[in-house]
Amino acid sequence: MLQEVNIRVPATTANMGAGFDTFGMAFAMYNTVALKRITGNAIRLENLGAHTKTMEQVKDNLTVRSARKVFDAVGEPFAGLEFKMYNVIPVSRGLGSSSAAIIGGLMAANRLLGDPLDKAQLLELAVELEGHSDNVAPALYGGFVSSCQRGGKTVALKLTPPANLAAVVAIPDFYLSTSKARKILAPEVKRADAVHNIQCAALMVGAMATGDLQLFAAAFDDRLHQEQRYRLIKGAKRVLRAARSAGAIAAGLSGAGPTMIAFINTEDNRAEQIKKAMQRAWEFAGVSAKTMLLEQDNQGAQDC
Ligand code: HSE
């Protein structure tokens, strides 16, 4: 029986243009969860830089709640455990921090118990916790994942993105909760807009399957959510234009925002100029932001 496990979980972007609530991709920026058995029945939690939390806070923690799901699913008592979290994925910025917390808890618990559940079962638990699968699926599997719910089950297709695809993200210093960014969306869409997104989404899957970055650039477009959300994100459209003019092959919102993501062909060697252009555009809008280059992750959550 394992006494201790260490799991790392990648950051993710969701939607990727046309694939609202459908597409996601994992990047090499990781949160880690260390889970070990301790004597007694307590559940302890430590976040990097923070003190051990009280019992109430521990119970509410998303990683702890997720781990508990696995223990409950296999009928193991949830007691005598210590969680240590090292979180680097920025919170409420559209880079999958809550999905990383969920997948970290599920994977760590499952490993500690000897892997009683397979990845498809873990994904179902993750979707129950998160409500949609677009971030949790790539956090679990890595790579690009297209997923949907059919007959109460999650169907997920993982593809390995072209090796020369990476992203520059510009993360502003303000939060935007996914629920706020969802509330702003009109409840109905025009048929022409729905058709446009279906066409682009189908091409995007083709771009990922064939490694065609020109097709990727052509397919990266959206008429279902981005335009409405830009109203909540000061400077977003300026950052978008800046990324495109600096040589990004495609750019848009990362998930529900507020982070802006620019996809790049690494062979173009334009990452630095795109970072600078996005940073300057945010500054011009009076927003301070951090930019970084993110390489793709194709492993998903795993031991570390
Ligand atoms: N797809 C979600 C949204 C965000 O755009 O609201 C990530 O789960």
C-alpha cells in the first residue's frame, strides 16, 4: 500500500475559438499535490506559503473534496491524510486552476489507493465536480481534447497538437469568475453564428489531427461567446489586435477569460515580440499584466 504520492497537473486553456465548452489544451505549467497517510483520523492541508488550515477550510477545499470523491467511490474511509499543495496556476484567470485542483485531488487519491479507478471514471467524477469537461479533460489526459456529454457520460477525444504549436498568455492582474463570464452570455444564438462555430470547430479538430497550422489559424474563430465577454475585460480587444499584428497565428480569450491567449508557431521565433506587444497593449489600457510562453503538455496529470 502506498504511503505517499506526488502528482502534477497541467494548466489548461478552454474553448480555443469555436469550441465553446468543448475544446481544451494542456500546457507545461503545473500545480502539484503531495498526499500522504498520517497517523490518526485528521485531514490536514497545507498550501505553499500558508499555514495549516482549520478543519472547516480543509473540508471546503476543492482538492480535498475531489480526493474524497475517490475514497467514497471505492468505499475507503477518508481519514488520516495530509495534503500539501504547491499552486502556480493563477486563480480565476481562465487557465484551469479549478480543474487542476479537481484533477490533482482525484489523481492523488486514486494513486494512493492503488489506482482502483481508470481515467474515464476519474473524468466522470471531475465533470460532476466542475460542471463541464473542457478544462478537466486536458488536465487529465494532456494534449488537445474535444469532449461532450452523451447519455450522462463524457465522451473525450485526445489528439496530440502539432509539435510547433505553443502559446503566449497575457494574464491581467484582475480576476473574472467563470460564473460571471457565463451570466453575461445571451441565452440564444443566431443560426448563422451556430453554423459558423460548427464549421470552425470541425476544421479545428482536423487541424489538430493533421498538424496543419494554417488550418488551425483559419479555424480559430468564434461567434458564440468572445465578443460578449470582451465587454467585461478592459483592453482585451487591443491585446487581441496586438498579438495578431506581432505574428500570432491565432488569438482570443483563454477559457472564459480574462487571460488572453495567442497561439504561435514556434518555428517563427516570434514569442518575445508577441509577449511584448501584448504586455504593451494591456499597459496602454491601464492594466498591468504578466506574459509568459507556455509549451504544450501531452502527458496530463501524472506522478512527479
Ligand atoms: N468553457 C467555459 C466557458 C470555461 O467559456 O464558460 C471553461 O470551462
